[in-house]
Amino acid sequence: MSNQLLRVSGLSAGTEDKPILHDVSLAVGAGETHVLMGPNGAGKSTLGHVIMGDPAYQVSSGTIEFDGKDVTEDAADKRSLAGIFLSYQAPVEVPGVPLYSYLRTITQKRPELKMTARKFRARVGEIADQLDMGSSFLTRELNVGFSGGEKKKIEMLQLLLLRPKLAILDETDSGLDVDALSVVSRGIETYRADCDGALLVITHNTRILERLKVDRTHVMVQGHLVAEGPASLIDSIDEHGFEQFEKASAVAGGERA
Amino acid sequence: MAESTLDARQDARPTAGHVTLERVNTPPAQTWNYLRANDITLTVPVHSRKGDVFFALPRLFEGVECGMGPTVTAWAESQAKDAHYVEVKAGEKRKEPIAAQEDTGVMVRAGAEATIVICTQPDGPVQDTTAALVRVIAERGARVHLLEFVCGGSDQRLDSVGIVADEDARIDVRQFFLGAGTTAAGLAVALDGNRARLDLTCRYLGREQDILDINHVVRQRGRNTHCDVRESGVLDGHAKKSLRATIDLVHGSSGSEGAELENVLILSDDVTNKTMPVILCDEDDVAGNHGASIGSVGPEQIQYLRDRGLSMQEAEGLYVRALFDEALICAPTPQTRAAVLARATDVLGSEVANDLVDGLGLRDAEEV
Ligand SMILES: Nc1ncnc2c1ncn2[C@@H]1O[C@H](COP(=O)(O)OP(=O)(O)O)[C@@H](O)[C@H]1O
Ligand SMILES: [Mg+2]
């Protein structure tokens, strides 16, 4: 099991005054595709942000290991350079920073991706084409005034540009129309094919999973991982919802109290 | 080219001494007195004009309110050799940008379109003071793009601009205040005609001992006028910035809307940052959001950048680089690009500055 890319062990975390995640353990092997499901407010996004290293959350116990190293104490930028990528559920608007300047800066930061400006432009153009993005967006401010779907495409653009070892996709599919959804799905496929990266997909929607071979499914309720199973678990959730797990969680919560 | 000869000529003239321009660049309503940032007092050189015969602008331009106020207008007029008058004929779409000089008046006739550029000259010996006084009249349905690049070249820079917009005229102004030293800039836009529209973006950089004094005045007089004012910038070192932004919804401007928003990133504890947003409203029926607010770069923005691999310092540096990237994207002529690039080289170093140019594909374009 030491060959896991990501290993979260006994992780409890929350904000200063509110515990959110309780004793969460989960492991993702290199190149694997995992799915994380759960009702709204379960703590899925929080888990993504804690793995990424958002200082808004404090880890009270447990560890996060990535690529054989304990990164629990590392700053987010260090984790990013190590190969973790979190696609935001709601990408942040960054006024005052044109997308071009941003993409160029985050790429040049990585020794393995450093390239001439000319090559870089060509590379960005190529990815933008794959994502049906046109070209005028590059001079616009990062995420400012973009539609929900466009923002998600910009996240995918960064995913394909940065080629991380692990991508956590937080509801990348929610709120997209059919066309945008198929473009984004293609982007994810390309990432799997080109980078052989691992995926942790947080979603409510099974459509985005249709073209992916899912290795493992995890279910989170009220900050607890309450179930783990093969891809077929998704179908069972599709049919029966989360009620079966919510009861289990209530019992678990009761035992704790 | 025209501008550098002009500067040289200005240099050659004898300086008869200095004069103090007391309390200029003032907002229409002085409601923020306790901040003591209602104005700036500047000492500027005066050149003897004895015996000069010079050309003045058509009288029509006397009625155009300029952002730094009448004292600066009088001084700038008295110092400019000749006024520079440009007329863009009705319906003409003028491609070649108009380089505005010391004292310039531009008449954009009905339905015409023009780009006006104000740009400092950062190469050559650093001068004491340079100034631009630019007045624009946009007739019915005209489109005016005004681009302002302050990129150094003098210890002290004064830019005073006034624009009057008639019915359905559309004005967009992009200001880049990136130079070192003192920059005092005033812009007054009168949306006199119905449905006249202004989009103003202002980007500034203050570092070291820089002083930035910015005055924005928008008078919305026509019905259903629209104005959108966005300022943002980065302050570091001991920089001092005062920004006065006034939206004046004059009686009779029913159906108009105006909005102003500033974002500022402050990188040092020694920065002095003053912002005075004012909405004057003498009209009940002004629709929509006419609010003024001050934002700042928050922890969510910084965290997003860190999640993608930038350290705190690199995230902050990105904001500075972005100012120059944006200025280069907007710079319409080789001359303005050279000015931005020269300043970028000072601030960011030549490696990054060259990367800006290469990345935007400007070098290729220039070589062809
Ligand atoms: N920064 C935060 N501050 C306060 N509460 C938060 C914060 N982030 C998440 N929460 C709370 O933690 C719970 C889990 O939220 P979240 O992780 O967004 O759930 P999910 O992504 O599963 O819908 C919610 O009750 C949410 O309100
Ligand atoms: Mg969520």
C-alpha cells in the first residue's frame, strides 16, 4: 500500500470554531480514478481544500501523504508544485490579473514546464482549441465576468497545462449545459490519456463518469466517510440516494456523542 | 516622435522660475476633509513666453471641464508652445491614433471614431515636470478611446483631461499610471447627451516614494446615461496614493446609472492609501446601482494563486506584472509599447519585461 499516490489517514479538520471532517481515511493510487459523493454540506469541498492546503482550515489530527512524503504541514504552493491540483467548485475571480499573465507565471514556475513564450502561446492555443474556447479570453481578467461554464473550462485549461499527478475535480460538471459538459468531459479524458494522472472526482452527476473507468467510490456524510466500494456503488446511489448512508452516519455520530 | 521633439524644445526654453499651483485636482464636493486629501499642491516651472505668438484652441474648448481644474489649465495653456487641434470628420473612423501633446483639443464629429493617446517619454534625461492638457468633444454618436500611459520621464507628471459627450456618444478611457515620482492626474467627463456612456478603467502602481494623486469626476447630465468606473492598483514601499472619484448624477439625468469600484493591493505597512468615493445625487429617478465601494485583494484570491503554485511573494508580484501586461495589451503604437516596456524593465527587470513582449507576440508583429 506504500505505492499510493495520495494517502489521507485519520484526518480531522475544520475551521477555527467548527469541526467539519472527522477521521477521514482514503487512498488513491497513481493513475487511478476515484469518485467522492455525498449530500450537500457533507464536507467534500472541504476535503479537497484541506488536501490542497488551504489555511482557512486547520487539521486537528491525522496526516496527508503525497507521493511518498508527508505534506500535512506544507503550504499550498508547495503541494501544487509536488503535483496536486484542485479544480474549484466555484473558481475565484481575480480582478487586475489578465489570464495570460497568470497562466504564463504559473507555468514558468515549474522547471519541467518552462518553455519559450512563443511555444507557450502555441501550447495554450492548442488546449484552448480542444476546449472550444476561442482566443480573446486570454487578455481578459482571470475568471472575471466569465460564465460558470467558462470558468470551469479555464480550470480545465490549467489542468491540461500543468499536468499534475493528481487532480481533484470539485463539481466541475455542475451547472454546465450539455455542450460545455461534453467539452469538459473530453478535457478530463485528455488529461487521463496524456498525463496518466490520478483523479478524485467530486460529483452529483453520473454523466461525467460515463467516459471514465472508475476504480473506487467513496461516500461522505456529515464529515465522515461512511462507505467505500467499486464503481457499481455509484449506480446504487443513483437509484437509492444517500439515505442508506445517512442512517449509518447518524449511528456513528450517536456512538461518538 | 513628435513628442520627443516637443520635450526637447521645452527643455531649450529658459525657465523663468517656478510657480505654486495651490490645491489643485479637487473633487466637486469636499466632504472628506478629515482625510486631508482633497487636493494637491504642486510646484511647477514656468518658462518665459515673452514675445511668443501662439495658436490657441477654438473657444468651444474653453467650456470643457478638465479634471485637474482651471488653475492647471491656465498654467498648462501658458506653457504650451502651440495648442494642437485635431478634428475627426463626421462619420470618419480614424485608424491612426492621435498623439495628444502638451495642449491638445480633439473634436470628434458626429458618428466618428477616434483613438487618442497620451504617453510620457521614459527614455532620455529625466525632466523636472511634464504635463498634458487634453480636451475632447465627442459629438452625437461618436466613439472615443482615450489611452493614457504615464511611464516616467519626469519627476513630476501632470495630466489634466476633460471630455464632453453628446447624445449616444461612447467614451472609453484606460489609464495606466505606472511612472516613478509624482503623478497628478485629473479626468472630468461630462455625459451631457442622452444615453452617453463612459467606461473608465484606471490602473496604477505606486512604489518607493511615489506620490499618486488621482481625481475622477463624472457628470451625468443627460437622460439614461451610463458610467462604469473601475480603478485598481498596487501600492508598495512608502507610496502615497489619493484617489477621488465622484459620480455626479445631476438633476434631469433620469434613468441614468453610475457605478464605481476600486480594488487595491497593499504590499507594505508604510503605504498611505486614501480613497474618497462620492456619489452626488440630485435626481430621484436614477436607476440601478449607483454605489461606490472599496474592495481589496482578499485571501481567496491569494489562496487561489497559491493553490496553483505561487508563493505569497510571487502571487503579489503577479499583480505588478499584470499591470504591465495589461498596459502592453492596450498600447496601440510602437511608441507607447516602448514606453511601457522601458518602465517594465525598470520595475520587473529585463527578463520578465522581455517575456511580456514575447508572450503577447508583440515582437513578431513589430518585426514584420
Ligand atoms: N470556510 C468555512 N467557514 C465556515 N464553514 C465552512 C467553511 N467551509 C465549509 N464550511 C461548512 O462545512 C460544511 C461542509 O461544507 P462543504 O465542504 O462545502 O460541503 P460539500 O462540498 O460536501 O457540499 C458545511 O456546513 C459548510 O457550511
Ligand atoms: Mg462542495
